[in-house]
Amino acid sequence: MTAMTRNDQTSTHVSAIKNTARGRWPEILSALTGLPSELFDGEYHQCPKCKKGLFRLVDAETGACFCTFCFRGGPDNGG
Ligand SMILES: [Zn+2]
């Protein structure tokens, strides 16, 4: 019962964050990573992680990012 209540609160909380964050990912990701917000403008930039690939914010609604070198296979292939 307690766990279920906590899950409900968590999912409401996440949903509220997603609503708040929608369309504001450039500034949020910039604040979280310490990287310049220009990096998340939807254009291609040198990847800040691998310095080899082209990095881009692919979905400003969800904050999804993509790198042609290190993120191309999905979450399990991120290293
Ligand atoms: Zn990369």
C-alpha cells in the first residue's frame, strides 16, 4: 500500500517535471551538464562526450540527444 502510494506520487512528479520541461530542454540540459546551451539548439555540434561524433538534441519535447559516434545504438551502447 505504501509502495503503491509512493509510485503514484513519483509518476505524478515525473509527469509534472516533463510538463514543466517540455520545450525547455536546452536550458535544463545546459544547467545539468554545465555545457553551453548552444549545444542543445537542435543543430549538430561536436559531441562533448566523445569529441568525435556529431551531437544533436533530436527532440526538444523529451530532451532526447543523439551522437553519430557514441549514442547511435541506443542506451546500452552509450559507452
Ligand atoms: Zn559522442
